[in-house]
Amino acid sequence: MAARNKARKRAFQILFEAEQRGASPTTVMADWIRLARTDERQPPVTDYTRQLVEGYTGHAARIDELLSGYSVGWTLDRMPVVDRNVLRLGTYELLWEDDVPDAVVLDEAVQLAKEFSTDESPSFVNGLLGRLMELKPTLER
């Protein structure tokens, strides 16, 4: 399971970097893959990282729509960039990666928020993803 944890972290970092650069996540991921071939310090992009980044990219509009619709008092633009990308990744995994237990998705997203964001972020991420988890059977993917 540690491999998937690392893959999630790398996928989050790719999404974060893409937003900071104003580039697509797939472009940033391709840059990471090229760099990993020549720089041993660059972490590899695993198949699961690729699956998460490509999966998010394919559903980005719907994910942002869901996050906007269910976050109370927070627009996507107002959310800290770290939280926004943790939530995007978590929402993708929660709704489209059926082989990952929902509790694992929430726990991993909260851990990313703890590691990379503010003290308030883990509870915000947990609350919003928890709400989406409750509504999952009724949400149109």
C-alpha cells in the first residue's frame, strides 16, 4: 500500500505544479517522466500516478462542478491551491476508482492535507469528501 501512497502524493504534486504553471496536468506529468529518465533524483511516475492524473484530467469539469456545488461557503477560487488539488484528486479517486475503499480515499486525502496545507485543511478536506462519499450513490458521474 505504500506504493499507492507515493503514487497519490506524486499525482497531487503534478496537479499542484500544473495549476501553478498554468499547464495541463498531462503536460506536467510528461515533463516529470522525461526528467526521471535523466535525473535519478526525480521520483518515477508510476502507473497508478499516471492513472490518477489522466483520470482527473478526463473528469476535471465534473469534479470542479461537484466541489463547487457541495463546498459550503467556499468557491474553488477561494480555496487554498493545495486544498483544491487534494480535493480534486480525492474526488476523482472516490468516484471513479472503484477498487479503492472510500475510507482509504478519505484517509489519504486528509494525510496529504496534513502534510502540505494548513491546520484547518484536514477537517475541511475530510468534511467535503465525506459529504461526496455519502452522496456517491446518487451523484451522476
